[in-house]
Amino acid sequence: MEIKTIETHPFEDQNPGTSGLRKKVKTFQQPNYLENFVQSIFDSLDDIVDQKLVLGGDGRYFNRQAIQTIIKIAAANGFSELIIGQGGLLSTPAASHLIRKYKAYGGLVLSASHNPGGPEEDFGIKYNVGNGGPAPEKYTQAFYRRSKEIASYKIAEIPDIDLDTVGTQKFGTLTISILDPVNDYAELMQTIFDFDLLKQSIGSGYITLKFDAMHAITGPYAKTILEDMLGAKPGSVINAVPLEDFGGGHPDPNLAHAEELAEAMFGPNAPTFGAASDGDGDRNMIMGSQIFVTPSDSLAILAANASLIPGYAKGISGVARSMPTSQAVDRVAAQQNLPCFETPTGWKFFGNLLDAGKITLCGEESFGTGSDHVREKDGLWAVLFWLNLIARKRQSVADIVTEHWQRFGRDIYARHDYEAVATDIADGIVAYLREQLPTLPGKAFGDYIVLYADEFAYTDPVDGSVSKNQGIRIGFENGSRIVFRLSGTGTVGATLRIYLERYEPDSNLHDQDAQSALAPLIELAEKFCEIKKRTGRNGPTVIT
Ligand code: VG1
Ligand code: CO
């Protein structure tokens, strides 16, 4: 295998965000752009020679081409085995599982997750470490530093690899193993959930379901697991064929983007259960007939009922949520005497807690839920968890949610996103918010008295690393909260996320529309950040 060293010049913008490096496809197509970043990653890692690397992506436009390039760079940098999903496909949780199962050194996951795909849209690349989880900040910072000084990359002179045939191929000392992307993952799911019970409940018609794969990576996973293994009617998985542009849609599982599913679930003769996942298969949206479950509630409900699931029957060690996620899971933890951790946004902050056995379940308000079975959030896992709960409790989704609220109270919750805001306006808003923080505590705004106003900083309880500036929080004496954050996954301008939350203990008041219940907080948020005033917009781009 001949190895060439190619001279290159640094790009200044290769700073990974919340979940890897995400840019327009066109940016990635610039000569040497992908090569530079991949070499910067390899340069920052120790002792990669003779190690295994997992490689796969969500199948979006540029996936195949990028994989061929990465194979050559990985080979040139001395990896001895590359484990690749057939067709270059792997969902993010499946990649995490493969890294763990085959004790790989790490993995490269090609995805821009819920961002649209296609020649004019987004691509992304993320490095996962040996525990299967997203690289912690000290790694991503090292990749960025390296990318700013890189002068050359190494590439092996090998032909393009056949990605479509399962099996092993050898190039000198390099082994390339092409695996079925679904098999290992489906096997793992069977060790956690009661597949016999699920087969019965689905076979008897007690559970009817619709899963929207949004033309993204979960199509083949959901077809195999839900239809072939569990016996859901053919066609229960909709938009099941992965497409390079996701059929032109946003592969983002929420009521705005998974329209077809939402319509069916709120329509007449709705199935008992509905769900959707995102581009790379790590997110989930849970619905029942006539009901949408907020991700924050979903996490709390999974935590409260974990002992009903075979994989968690022995109990869970603790829970964690990202800071902007509602406090619903905290109430479950308090009642069950479980440790509860609050981390910055992004799955990379859960890794240490999971590795140390401090938590078993964790989640984010952004439709992400997961457990210690892998080190990523896991869309289909959450779906199977809910199905298993419904089958065990023999209750509808709506009844499970209502009963949970009766027991713990309801954390009424919403997120308002303002996308593609001009960067200077967004920076102005953040500066304006920061300026107000010291003046707010003790101030009353109608019924809302500010208890604290600060910027969230996190000290990792396992390795002591500190992450600052992780979102602006304004908390009120009645337990309500407003959080402001700039997104770290967008590729156009800035996205301001406003997270709104109010606790309602009275079960007579649980059945209300979240937006109207949160109206006073929505107004206060505008007063604090002036997003509408400063952008001239009427309202958020997306409400979840
Ligand atoms: C968003 C979500 C965050 C999630 C991240 C990656 O980040 O808010 O909770 O972990 O996406 O999810 P941000 O910085 O845009 O708010 V995924 O499914 O896009 O990998
Ligand atoms: Co995702």
C-alpha cells in the first residue's frame, strides 16, 4: 500500500459544535476540506497504529464519497481494521454500539443529524471515542487547534472500496469489514426489551403503530425490528427508504417536520402508538392516539417506570438531563432517591457519568433519550421502551402520561427557536441578556419574581473538567424558568433557542395547551431578549 503525503493549508472554520463539525455540503466539497479535518482528528489522537475504527453515516448526500476518502486517510494513518456499515450506513446509536462491541479505538460518524441533506444542504462529521460516545470537549478543542496549523495529510493509494458487499476485504495489512448495519443493533435491543411480550401485544392488535423514518437512516432498522421481528403490519414504517436528500424534508422528529405522522396520530382511527426519528437515528418523537409526549416528560416517564423493562429490572443508578430539559425527571429522581445530574446541552456530557455508573438513563428536551446500553442517544431504543411499557402496563400513551402528571405534577414546557438570525443581532441579544443578569434577582414581573439569573457552567463530577457559558438561565420563585442558548449545530447564521417551563402541581389544571399556559413567560422572554423587536419577526421559526 503506497502512502502519499499531500501538502495542504488550514481552514479557519473547522471548530466542532454541539455534535461534530457541520457545514454546507459545498464547504465540505472544497479541495482538502474533509481531508484536513480527518487528518486533524488523527493527528490529535495517541497510538492509533494497528487499531480498529468504525465508520458509517446517515446516508445523506456526500456520505459515500466521504467514506471512500476517509478509508484512504485512515489506512495511511495506520489503522489496521475499518468496520463499516454496508452501503456506508450506520445510525449514530448503532455506530456507538459497534465501537463498544468490537472494542474499536473510536469511530467516525458522518451526519448532520436533523439538518436537511442534499447538494445544497448540510453534511457533518463527528468523532466518537472508545466508550462509543461523542468526543469530549478536550478532544474537539484539540481537533480544532490542529486544524488551524495543519500543513499536510496522508492518504493511501488504494482503489475505491466496494461498500455494498458484506464481508472482509484485505489491502496489505489493512482489513476492511463490511457489516450489516442492523444486525448487531437488533441483537442488542433483544437483550433489553421483552420481544415476546411485544410480539404478542402487536400480533393481537392491542398495539397498533406507525413509525416515521423520515426517509432517513432508521428506515432499515425500524423495518427489521418493528415489522419483521415484532410483526407490525407491513407499511407501519412510513418513509422507510433512506434518501440522500431525505425526500427534501427536514429529518427532524417534531410536530412541525413529521407532519404526516402528526396528522395520522391526531386524526380519526389513529394507531395506539406513533413515533419518528431523525436523520441519524438518535432522536425520537413519541406520540399516542391524540397525544404528543414532550421529550422532557418522556424521559421522566421512562425513569419512573424503568423497573418494568427487563434490561432495567434491577433498578437504575441515577439519571441526568441537559440543563434546558424540564425538571420533570428531577421529581422522579427525588421521589425514588436517585442521583440526578444537570449537564450542558449535547450528549458528550453524559459519557463520563454513564462510564462511571453514576447514571443509567439520560435525556435532552431536543427529542433525545438514552441509557447506558450505548453512549449516544437512541431513537429506536426509546420507541421500544415505550412499546414495552404500553404492553406491560396495558395502558394507552395518554393514560400513562396523565397518570404520571397526577403523581408528580406537570412541567409545562415549550421551546421556541428563531433560526437563521443574523450573527451580529444574535450576539447583540446575548450581550444584552448578559448585561441584565446581575440586576434581575429579586425583581418582580407580575407574579414572577426572579430567584436567580446566571450563565450555566458545569463541572464534570468524574474528571473535574469545567465547561462555561452553557446557556443563560432566569429562574423564578414559583419554579418557572426561561433559558436562552445559541445553537451549536446550525449552518446558517445563528439560531436562538428559548426554553420555557412552568410547574403545575394541580391535576385539575394539567389539561391545558402549553403555549397558552406559558404565555406570561413567553412575554417575559421577549422583554429580556428582544428577539422580535431586534429581528422584526412575528414569532419563532419552530415551536417544539
Ligand atoms: C441540538 C440540541 C441538542 C442536541 C444536539 C445534537 O444542539 O439542542 O440537545 O444534543 O442538537 O443532536 P444545539 O446546539 O443546536 O441546540 V443531533 O440529533 O442533531 O446529533
Ligand atoms: Co441526530
